[in-house]
Amino acid sequence: MNALKENYQDQVDFAILSVTEKESQAGIAKHGLERHGMVLLDKAGKALWVDEGHNQTESIVEFEIKDALGS
């Protein structure tokens, strides 16, 4: 996903939340993730896409980013 981070760095903020960090647990729970997953949020913090587990591929994530950006 690092390539996506570089390609969209001016349009999308990327953050990694760890379930082991107390301040991250609320955000993880808010989006219905048990431990692992990926969430795409709009600027207001609304979830545009949530995917549980480690099933995300670069092509799927890029599709969701482009869809969210309207491109």
C-alpha cells in the first residue's frame, strides 16, 4: 500500500491504527473492526468504505480511493 500512499499523498491521508494502542481502540471499534482491516474516511470522518481482515489488495484499495475521490 506504500505505492498508493505516494500516488495519493496530496489527496488522501493515510494512518495506521494499532489495536494494541489504547487511543486507537475506539476508532477501530467505531468502524466495526475486530482487530484488522482498512477504513476509508471522508474529510468529516464518515466511513466511505470498511473492509475487515487482511483481504485488501492494492487494486481494490485504489478502486475505492478513486471512487471516493470521484475520479
